[in-house]
Amino acid sequence: MAVERVGLVVHGGRAEAAAASERVREWCAGHGVACTDIDVWHGPRRNAREEVEAAGNPDLIVTLGGDGTFLRGARLAAANDALLLGIDLGRVGFLTEVPITEITSALDAVWEQQITIDSRMLLTLRVSRLLDLPDDLEHWMSAYGRGPMLPAPKVRKDGIACDEWGIPLNVTGVNDIVLEKLSRDRQISVGVYVGGNLLASYSADALVVATPTGSTAYSFAAGGPIVSPRAEAIVFTPVAPHMAFDRSVVVGPDEPVGLRLLERSGSAAVSIDGQLRGLLEPDDWIGVYAAQRRLRAVRLGPTNFYGRLRERMNLTDAPAAVADGTAGPVWSFTTPPPADLAHLSLELGPADVD
């Protein structure tokens, strides 16, 4: 795919990101590629479709920052079916993989189409009524350093709205969609349905519905499992539930997760990838499910997700195990796999690398 326009999303609070952005602009100028800065940090904030149209509909979004910046760029890339290239200036993240020292070579690889496209699942939702935000909420959020808020999601034009199935929203989540309490002293009470069947009614601080990509984010912090980004699944994790069953549930990609506020529940906030997008009242509901569109992230080579997991989570080996021997960094092979293993994703040893 030829690159004609780059949309640049830069973490404005980091000097190294601003310096790196100049290298992207220089590359674009040298290749005759238009480059437009997209400010996702200051107001007035717009929905993703409006943002990419104002930027000239870029076919490549480049983010310079950590995972938060990557998620803001991903929202734009998904809206325009654009490629997403994340340059890593973060500290603990999992999403950005290209180091800042490789900006030029990464852009060259995209230009020469010498890349791998990592297709990631996205979430979207239907709602019993349109999400909205009180007029004074943005002022309150700004006072706590959150900055301008995104507008409430619009209706998706390719979906049919009805009372039974709800209103389809034109919004996607890379990591998660979260229903959480508004008041510290009042939990939310929610009936949780999987594929239309009641799983349980929860009283909890929050309920997280995550993609495999988002399994290392809020869901993990709440005790959820780490799921390979290659997997196709949806992870449901309760946060501080007042019940004996506090485990996550991993469901199929074709099984929607429904969350209905019970009639005497406290009010709830709906957040998508950490961005507050609306409020719900008792008897309101949302249905979270896999989106038809996918996120197309640029990869320059094989992804060592588990090596990054070991590094970023500071995983250490059990002392008793270390006393019994040493495990190498990879289980590596130097000969072609047998026919019954040829379809698997295996780490190649040096002799297999051209």
C-alpha cells in the first residue's frame, strides 16, 4: 500500500517526542508524503471520524509516546482503516514496539512494503439509549488534570437501531470497555450476560470487558489473565466484586457481553480505553462485542510478546527452580519442524534465520 499522507500523534509533554516528530516530518518531506499533526490532547476534542477528515484522511498514523499515545492514535487509525505505527517512548507499555532509534528505518520499511501487518481485535457496543455527559462534567474533569473530554459517541450508520437490540455506536476500543461506579461509597449492581444468558449479578467497583490486547492493562491489574494478542477472545473481569466468585471469564469472539444496571444500582460511567464517554442510570444497559473492523498495526518483524512480558512485568524465576538448573531465553530449533508441527508459530534458532 502506497503511503500518501501521514497523521502524526505526538505526546506533547515529552521533549524527546517533539524532537522525534521532526524526523518524521523530514522523512515525509523527502518522500513527497503529506504530513499532518493531529492534536488529541487539547480542545475542542472531536470524534475519530471528524479528526481524520480534518487531517486529510491519512493512510498511516504515526504515534510518538507510550501506550496512551498509541491508543489515541489507534482510535483514529481504526476510523479510517489506516495503518498504525507506534514509536516507543514509554516506560512499561506493551503496544508500541519500534524504538525511537529506528524511526527512519521503520518509515522506510512501510514505504517499501517490507512490513508485517498485525491485525488486532477491536470492541464496539450497542446501548439502550445514547450516551451523554453532563455539561459540568468536563469542567470537573479538567480540574483534575484530565484535559478536554471526547464527545459522546455518535450512532453508527451501518447498523439498525431498535428497542430490543439497542443503538449501535460508532466507536471502537483497542484495550477495553469499562463500566465503573461514580461514587466512592456506592458500588454498581449489574446483571452480566454472555451470549444472551445470565452469568451472574455483580455488585462491584467496575466491570471490565477487554480484548486480548487489553488483557495486560486494567483487566490484568484487576487480577485478570494475560491472553496472547494472537488469540481471538473477549475477557470479562470484575473489579472488587462483593461476592465469592471473583474470577475472570474468557468468552469467544462471537459471544457478546451484556451489562445491565439493576433498578436500584448506583449510577455508572462508561469508559473506552480509559476515556470517559458517557453515563448510565439504573435499568440502562450496554452490549459489548467484537467489532467488524480491525486495527492494523505495523510490525517490522516477529513479535516477541512473551519476552516483553517477562521484561515489562519483571518476572523472576523461582529460587528453587534456579537451584535445579538454567532455562535458556528461548526454546529454539535449528532444523525444520516435522509436518505435524509446521502450522505452529515457533521461535526459530539462528540456523533458520536467513
